[in-house]
Amino acid sequence: MNITIPDFSVARILIVGDVMLDRYWHGDTSRISPEAPVPVVKVRDIEERPGGAGNVALNIAALDAEAALFAITGDDREAGVLSDILGETGVKCYFQQSSNIPTVTKLRVISQHQQLIRLDFEQEFHAEESQQLLDLFTTRVADYDAVILSDYGKGTLNDVTKLIDAAKAVNVPVFVDPKRNDFSCYRGATMITPNFKEFQAVVGECHNEQDIMDKAQDLLCAHNIDALLITRGAKGMTLCCRDEPVKHFSTHMQEVFDVTGAGDTVIATLTVAVAAGMNLVDAVRLSNIAAGIAISKLGSVSVNLTELRRALTVNHLNNIMDEEQLRLAIADARGKGEKIVMTNGCFDILHAGHVHYLEQAKKLGHRLIVAVNDDTSVKRLKGVSRPINDVSKRMEVLAGLNAVDWVVSFTEDTPERLINELLPDVLVKGGDWKPEEIVGNEAVLQHGGEVRSLSFVDGCSTTAMIDRIKETE
């Protein structure tokens, strides 16, 4: 997967939608109330988080993009709490406050990691509040690169069609996270991102992949929507663009802890990536990776740019990369000021000498690349009886070492071409090589790098080990 993350800080995103305060009361329970058959919870911790559109804004701020949030709230303490929490992360809040309604608040009482009850505090919004929000949106939307409409069905987006029309009138793309059973109100949107359950609630039950594709195309054409991204849990994501072949993206889930807020992470990452100049397919790929990170955490927790970069560099078959992936990883590491060390070899049977040598090499920088001869080149160098282990097994063992960050194979007898292309900051070789004899030294030195020779541990040799095994047999 060759994805280069652009400069997200240039992206200006306007979020409009239902903001809410998620409040958690945590405590222990050890007895049943004498007043009713309910547990008594002794509250010891109170936690407050922005939910709904507020969580989308947090995700955008975590990606270093500019986030502004338009929402309807009450004129109360809860609105102030939301404004304070979001403001601390850099989100600019433009709340249309009303004394006639409370800020939407969800109170959850939790004991022993289980939710005992949820209490919702909310009230239907009035038409004049929606109109004031629309007026503010119309005057400010042209200042942004993209709009996210976060629809939780609470009333902020009562005029959603007018909001879309106002954004499209000034050529600002609109991304919608829908929660309604009728998508006609999202007519003209750039993209909508329903989960599979939400999609089927609109188009009816889908019995196979072809059914999904056909109904998706019908939906897009019926409502003049450019694209549809269906999030499908363990089945990944499906991207449908009008009059184009459907694209499927496998899931990047690891261990699932909590799916709460994953949809917010998807639409935030997708929109920021597109606004920063990334093509739509790569933006979906990136949002898919972000979703995998999000569900590995507990609660509605945003995914930051550092986590995304790390995922791009480490989620390739346990650090085993092709040359394109490696170039991406190096560029990202150098963007963070990291020093790149590179070495090479056959590594046919890994022994203590190799481990010691690689640990010493890693200490010369931040990232260690190990380039490995493929099977054909090993045969040319060592004879037809070698290698003992094929290249995939050799690379897998190397990737499992703590000192090794990235492993890549090459087909030539020497890695000179690869070294000349990657230009590591430090080029290392083990054994009795003199620096001037190490392949690739000239290119590295000309670009300001250094070339080092490190000694192996005495008595350790792959050839000697093979000979001893033969003697034993």
C-alpha cells in the first residue's frame, strides 16, 4: 500500500451537526438498594467527553487539521463544558445557544466496566434555531475546504438540504454521516458514509455483493450523490462512485475493544485527506487504517497523525516491505527527524553473531533496514545447496527481532542499486570489511552519510553451523 500522507495542517474543515456531552459516572456497587431492586453505585469518578459532531471535530484536530464546529446547544453549563474541552484541542466552536432547550447530554452510570443505565437529556429544536444556524453557515462556508454534516437525528440538521445547496453553490465538497432512513434529504452531497445496517435500512436487504453494487448505484443516481462509502465491520469498506466500478477495502482490524466512535474517525480522516489533496481511493484506504486503530481503543477516542504514520510503516506483514513501501516509510521517518541505518546479507540461518551485530547497528540511528538476498542470488553466491531457508522465512525471522524495523529483499548479488536509491544515513556491514570496500559506500558518503564496519561475534558462522549439522548426521 503506497500512501503518502500530505500536509494535513492546510486542510480547513467545517463540521455541522448534533453535538452532545457524553457524561460518565464511574463507581463501585456492593449492595442492592432497600428502596427498590436496583444496585447502589457509590460514584467516585465523573468523566465528560464531546460526543456526536464534537467527537468528529476532535478527530480532525488530532490530525493537525483546522476544525470549526457549528452546532445548536442550550445556554447552560453543559455547552460551556463542551466549548472548553473542544477549545483546548484547537477546535473553534460556534454554538447557536438557546435558553429554550438543554444541550443534548447522555449520562451513563458504569460499574465494574458495565453500563447500568443511560439517561438522555434532550429536547426537540425549534425552527428559528435551525434558521439562525443556516444563516451563519451560508456566510462562512466559503472559508473552508470541506464540510462534514454529522447527523445524529437530534435536530441540528433539520435544514440539511439547504446546507448542502449552500456549500455546493461555492464549490465546497460535502461529506455526510447519515442517520436517517431516507437519503433524499442528502441530495447533491459529495459523499455519504453509512454503515451497512444504515445502508440496508434505506435500500432494503442486500443478499449478495452484486445486490449491494446495484442498489448503491441506484441510490447515487436517484439523489445526485457523487460517492457512497459503506463501512462493513469485519468485511472492511465498499466504495461506490457513480458510473464507476465498485472498490472493496479489506479490514485493518486487529483486536477489537470498542467500535464506539469508529464512524466519526472514518469520516474525519477521509474528509481531511481529501481536503489536503489526496485522491479519493487513497483517502478511503487511510480512513480504513484509522478505523482499525480506533476500534483497538476503549471508548470514543480520536486517532492522531502519529498513530496513522506508525500504522503505515509497521502494518505491512510485520515490517516486511517491498521497495515502494520502504521508500514511504523512510520518507515518513525522515520527516520526523529520524536517522536511517541500513545493512544487508543472506542471513540464511540466524545466529547469535547476527543478533549482536544487528543490535549494534540499530544503536547508530533510529531505524534499521535489513536488505536480504533473495533465493536466486544466494544460490549464485553460496552454491546450489543454499539457501537452507527460503527468503520469506529468513525475512520473517529478521522482522521478529527488536532491533530490526524494516526488511526488504533484493534480486541482485549486491544491494548497490537499492542503497543508491534509498541513501541511508549510515551504511553498515559486518565482518572484516573495510568501509571503502562496502558496496554502496560512495553514494552514501557523497550524500553526507557515513559508512561503518562492525565485527561479528567470534565463533559464529552460518557455514560452520551447517558443517557441524552435516557431521552430526
